[in-house]
Amino acid sequence: MHPPPPAAGVAMDFGQNSLFGYMEDLQELTIIERPVRRSLKTPEEIERLTVDEDLSDIDRAVYLLSAGQDIQGTSVIANLPFLMRQNPTETLRRVLPKVREVLHVASVEMQLTAAVSFLTILQEESMSVHTCAHSFLQVILLHLEHRDTGVSNAWLETLLSAIELLPKETLRHEILNPLVSKAQLSQTVQSRLVSCKILGKLTNKFDAHSIKREILPLVKSLCQDVEYEVRSCMCRQLENIAQGIGTELTKSVVLPELIELSGDESGSVRLAAFETLVNMLDMFDTDDRSQTILPLVKSFCEKSFKADESILISLSFHLGKLCHGLYGIFTPDQHLRFLEFYKKLCTLGLQQENGHNENQIPSQIAEQEKKYTSVRKNCAYNFPAMIVFVDPKNFHMELYSTFFCLCHDPEVPVRYTIAICFYEVSKLLNSGVYLIHKELITLLQDESLEVLDALINHLPEILELMSIGGESSVQENKLSSLPDLIPALTAAEQRAAASLKWRTHEKLLQKYACLPHIISSDQIYYRFLQRMFTIMMTNNVLPVQRAAARTLCIFLRYNRKQEQRHEVIQKLIEQLGQGKSYWNRLRFLDTCEFIIEIFSKSFFCKYFFLPVIELTHDPVANVRMKLCYLLPKVKSALKIPADMHLLQQLEMCVRKLLCQEKDKDVLAIVKKTVLELDRMEMSMDVFQKKNYEKDLLDQEKEREELMFLEMEQLEKEKHQNDGRPSDKSFEKKRRDSRTPMQSLPKNIPISVPGPSSSTPSTSKEIKKSKLIRSQSFNNQAFHAKYGNLDKCASKSSTLAHTPSVSGLMRTAMLSLTDDSFRTRNTSSIPASFPPNPVLPSTSRGTGNTADPKSSGSKDAQPRKATLKSRKSNP
């Protein structure tokens, strides 16, 4: 019916006749399909599916179970718990008998639904024990041997869960007594398998004497069953039985059965016996372990390579637990044998001649390779336990080559598992962690992002361990001996960015926030910081952009060079806050939110307050809307009375939004924000009892910002005086300066000097000389470069000259601006920044240098007036 495709080189005809031809074909298709749709529901079927709306829930359930279709009956059974809660008497009297009738011929779906509904009713315990046993338990027991294995297992799971809820006497009469006949050899294999699982569950409900008298004879009988499936099933229940009968009976009854089953002719039975022995190691004393269990385990390991690969999979998975449980009873020779056995498993399938047997077909080869991969994966999972087994001091000699093989394994699941264990391995090696530096680089450069994702979960902790561990405790940073770390980290980020797995990329960027404590500030600035800018401006995934913004703020927080800090601030303001794309301006607001969280209040007010409130005039409603959500945090960064002029500017901007905003959505948010701003309590320059912890944290941030500035001054002095930046005293100060950075998130000092006394304990002359050097350095090195940012600072004075403000408000603003700036300069300047910066300063009146780029702007004249009024005040 479809038109044939056009021939090559012939243009398709889109004329009127061709289009009508297509329409006729579509109409023919519609005519053909229409009777099919109508035949899905005939009037008779609709009549049969229709139920009287006036019927009660009970009547409707009875009707649907009697005359409805399977899907309707299944719906009634699924709704059975609700009917029991609503009307239990009528449900038991009228609905449950119908359910019993239906279940005899019910479909698999209805049987599975009934098993779940019955379990829900039993767990709610809304009926008496007699009712439960008479009405529901009998139905469950009746369907345990259903011909469908899935249905039988579902009813068995319901019964095993119900055993926990039923009293002892009910279990004895309704379940245990009939179980004696069900466990006989004359019964079906399925019946005996069910009996094994029920016996394992019943031991938790009876005392040791009852178990010995009533249950253990059945257990022994089933352990000697002629069918290997029954012996294996009963063997796996011996652990539960041992917990119920105690240690003495376990040694005299259970252990002999396990020993016999461990030599069974069936491999699945031997495997079940081995796994049960491993799980029960804690129940045996040293003599039993050394004389009985150890020889069994040794024999099992020796025969495992000749058996099926599935046994090797189980053995490799339990090997760590086995070595831990038998630790201390190995002779040196046995210890070496088990270690060599583990090493052999770690390379299983990698060292075969020509890969495989020539007689194997491809499907068998693929299946065998899959099993070998599972064995090596389990070995990687148990690697931390094996380090404990050989002692971390012997890691390099005994296990390093094995660790190397696992990290370079050709299969991704193996490398993924060893990447998950990498942090545990690092902790166990402690000072010897430097031995696995190269393997960390290998996993960071792994071609699979799954491996990278597993490794970066604990990447900060791993890098911290490597930065403090190594052969020499004198070296400040052990990662300086690992030149490949930074290229590996950058390559990992680029690989994650190029993939579609943005969650891995986001997580990696979040983990990079630890780098200031690991590598130098210059390395971060030149290798990572610009990359964060690029991600913020070009990446299309919002969580990734926000992660990059937060990490960039942390990089800026711990940057040691004022020039670099100023350059980053300028880029944030010019490329994001004043960017052409509204998306960049939204990310600027995200960044400011992180800055308020990470930096001190004075830092935000100094550099970012004015660029933020300028966005109240943004032409895009989404930007103004996001700004409104940020305004409460902006206000919380102000301190009274020092920042009173900034508070007035904030209130003026909010007032303009209320009066001039035309977007209804933004206006609604502005109104909510105004109410929230009115309810906020302002922070004071003096500590308040209710905000003591927050003020203390902010003061600690200011103290650290001062420390970074002083470290920079000391470094310059070292370069100028003797040209030896690696002097030991200077290195000691750098090491001391790292301590508060690392301890800040974990602990805040109880007593911290206030803002007025936050300078170091030096003489006034030294302090003055440092500040003079800082001012000179700023004016000479950064004046021309950051002149543009003076425009932002100048706008804090020009806001007072806007036409919408009354004359009284203008006078007050000029006075407050002048007085507040002068007061802030003389008394409450945070010591973390120099008193005379060229960057925009909103809480300090500092910049008197003319900006040539702003000479022709409309703000030039008001700015000069304001500066002039400042100069006139001594």
C-alpha cells in the first residue's frame, strides 16, 4: 500500500496528483484498521464487563469473583487487604470462600497476586490467631506444591514470612506436625525441598530441646536424601539450625553432617557445604578450625581447579572471609599456599596458552571467559582482606604485582571493583600508600567512565592519604613526587565532559574541591581554574555548571596570590555578571550564592554586592526572578552599622522593583521577598548571643583571608631579600598555614580574636610596613588592569543621584555614604584585604584613582562629585 521509493537520480514529485495519491493510500489504511478497532470491544463484552454502580464493595467483589473475567478477579484479590480493613467480618464470610474457589483454577498472575495479598493481611495482624490459621494459613499450605515453580515459590515466601508472626502452638499443630509426612522419601522432590526451607525457618521459633527432639531427626533424614537438590537445600539451612540449637549440639550433630556433605559426589552439595562452613566459622573454637575445618578447606581449594568454574566463583567470593576466620592458625607453609592460591585466581584466564581449548565452541569460550571474569572480580573485592592477611608491611613484596594486574585487567568489572576498593587499600597501607601512586594514575586514565566513577567516590580521601604518606616524613607534600597526577586529573575531567554521563562529570567537579589541600595554588590557577570558567560558560548541563561554580569559588577561597584573586573576580563580574547571555548572568548569581556561603561577609560586600544588585535592572525576567530569591542571603551578608549605606542601596533597589516591575511572576516573588526581608534580623559588628556561631565562623573566615595575604607578603619579602623561596622557615610557615584550612570545615576554634584584633601579634611598625607594601603593590601592579572594576565601585555613589529618589534621600545617601566609607576605613576594615584596593569596594571608600575608561560615561560627573566630597572630609 505504501508508495515505492523514488529511483536514484529522479526528483520526487510533490505535485497535486502525487499528494492526492498519498491521501488515498492513507484512507485505505484507515478503512482497513477501523473494523479491527471496533472488534476489540463488542457490545456483549461491554455488557459483561459492566457492573452496577450501586453495589457495595463486598457485593461487587463477590460478583466479579463469580461472573467476572480474570483481570477483574485479580483486581478483587489485590484489593483484599483493603476489604479486610473496611469490613473484616463480611470479607471472611462472603469474599474469602469465593477466593478459595477461584484459586483452584486461577492463572499464574492471580496466584502471585493472592500470595502478596495474603502476606499483607497477615502482617497487619488485624485478626485473631485462630482466624488467621483457619482462614488463610490453610489456603497458603494448600498451594505450596503448585505445578508452577514461580507460584510455589511465591506461596512459600508468604509462609516463611508468616511463620515469624504466628505463635509456637499454631506452628506446631498446623505446620510442624504435617511436615513429618511431607519430608518422607515417598513425597515429591518439590515437597521435600519445601520441607527443608520450612525446617530452617522453624528453628528460630522453638527452644533447643524441641529442635533436638522434633526437628533434628527430619534434618538428618533430608541430609541423606537420595536427590542431590534436597541434600544441597538442607545443607544451606544448617546455618539457621545451628544458631537455634547452640554450640554444643552444633559440634556434635551439625558439624558431622557438614563434613560428610563436603565429600558428596555432587559438586553443588560440596559447594553448599563449603559456603555453610565459611559462614559458621565464628561458631567453632580454635581446635575445630585447625583440626577439622582447615583440612576440609584445603582439600576443597586443591580440587576446585579440576571442578566446574562455578565452584571457583564461590570460592573466590568467600576467600577473604575464609582467610580472616582462619587467621592465626595457619602454619607459614599453609599461609604461603593460600596466598599463592589467591594470586593464581587473580590471573585466572589471562595466562592460558592460545587462550582456550581448541575443542571448545565460541559460545563455550564466551561463557568460560565470563566465569573467569567473575572470579577475578571477586578477587578484587577481597583484596583489602588479603592485605590484612599478609600484613600491610609485606604488601610490596607479596601483593603489589597482583594489585598491578587487577588495576590493568582487560575486563571493566574487575577494574571497577578494584577502583571501589582503592580507598580501603590506601587506608590499610597507611605510610606505604606511595607504593600505589602509579595505579591511581592508571585508574584515573582508565578508558571506562564506570571505573572513574567508582574511583572518585573517595578521591579526596585518597589524595589526602597520599599527600601525607610516603617514605619520608620530612617532605611537605608527597604528591610533588607524582608529576603525572595533574595531567591525569585534567584528562579525567575532559573525558567525563566529552561523554553523556553528566552525573559522573558533576561528581568529579565536586571532588576537585579538595585540590587546594593537595596541590599548590599556582598549579590550581594555571591547570584547573580556567577550566572551571570554561565549563560554567559553555557546558549545557545545569548541575555541572553549578558544580564548576562552587569548585571555582573554593579555588578562589584558597588562592594565595592577590593578583590571581583579582583577575578571577574581574572575570566573574565581566564575563558572567555583565555577560551578554542571560544564562551567564544566572550562573553569576549561582556563583554569588556560593561566595556568600564560602567567603566572609566582608569579602562579598567588598567585591560582589554592587554587581549583584545591578541585576535588578536586567532586561530578562528570569534573571530578576533569581535575584529576588538571592536577596535575603545578600542582606544576611551585611553588618550594621558599618554597612548601613549598602543596606539603603539594597532597599532602594527593592523599592524600584516593587514600583517598576511589569512581569507578574517576578512581581509576586518580589512581594514575597519583601516580607522575608522585613522579618530578617540584621547582623551587628558586635557578636550577638543568638548569632554567635555564625559570627564566629565569619570571623574565622576573615582571619584565614588575612593569613593568605600575609603569606603572600612574606613570600615576596623572601624573594626580594635573599632569593631563596625554599627557605626552611618559610616552608614551615606554609605548612602551618595549611592547618587551619583543613580543619575549618570540621572544627571551629572556640575563641577567635575579633575583627579589631585579628592581626598577628607583631609590632605596629611591622603591621604598618606590611600594609604600605600591600598598598604600593596594589597601585602599581593592578591599577591599570582592573580599572574597569572601579566603575562598579563608583556606582555606589551615583545611585544617590537617580531622579526617582527625593532630595532628602539624596542628601542622606551622600552623607551616609561618605561617613560610612570613612568609618569603615578607620575602624572596621577586615584585615583580610588591603585598605586601598583598586577592585570594586562597596563597604569601604578606597579608590581615589581616576579611571581613564570611564571618563566619557554618563556616570563620570556624579562619581567625581562623590569623590570630591570624600576628599573634603579629613
